Amino acid sequence: MLQSCAHKNISSSTTKNNAKAETSAPSNFITITSKNLTEDVSIVSTKNDEIIFLIYSKPDKEYPELVASAYFVIDKINTPRKFKINKKIDLKEDLVLVLLEIDTKQSIKQIEPIVRLNLNSILNNFIRGDLKKIKELLGDDDILTIQKGNFKTFIDKGVVVKGVHLFDAYEYILKMERK
């Protein structure tokens, strides 16, 4: 499930025809795969993860630019979700990737501006392990990762997100590619 976003800068790619670029410029894709859900251990768990994925460029500016955003639900492990990023990205461009697991009724339109306006604070607090300050901003929604790097590094190395939340381990693999 992919919910359209206000910026409409990411789209689902379900067939080879959808993956073709409209111009000769290379297309950028991200695939997100869950190896272990955050909500699958407890009998009261939902057995699915409601995920918001955000990519920002110009992270050192006062107002970073939203490059891509998506909301989706993953209810089975090893089920990849592939998205086309509809905005041109330079390989050397610094980006910040944010992966959130949503536990509230907030929509992406409500959460994204909070993340954007507080991006560097969230990043710095995440690096320091100060989740209390992040919780003050995001409430009951959980940040699974926030990472800064250039697009080429994300393509070359990918991103593995592992952790434990409320006694429940989770693991996500984020793979970026340019075709």
C-alpha cells in the first residue's frame, strides 16, 4: 500500500514499465525490505508496521528540502517495497534518510513538517542516543533510523536498520539504486 503524498515525489514501482524513465536521465529507486517487524512479538501487537520514509536534501540549511516521502504498511517479512524517486538527485548530494514506525493516527502530512523543521536536532539526538528529546517532538511514533550521507554512499553500501523496541527486535534493509 502506498499512500500518495502532498509532494508526489515518490511513486510505487510494480511493473517493469513503471520503472522506465520518462527522459534519458537516470532514474533513482529505493527498495525497503523488512527482515523482522517491530510489531510482531506481543499478542497485543498489530503484526504489521506502519512506516513513513522520508528523504531530505540540503540538510544543513535552515529548511531542508523534502526529496521523497512515502507511507506504507508492511505485514510480512521479506516483502520488498520498491519506489521510484521522481526528483533528480546528484550522486554527491548530501541526503538525510528517516525511517519512522507510526503508532499514532497522525498522517504523513502532519508528521513530515515536524521532522523537517527539527531535522538536525533529531539527527543529533539520535546520534547521541537521546531518544527522550526525539519523543518530545514525535510523541508515540518511533524513529527507527535517521542517517546522513551522500547518495553515492547510500547506493554503494545500502542501509541496514536493526534495533529493539519494547522487547521486540526489528530489521529493515534499504537499498538505493540508479538505473
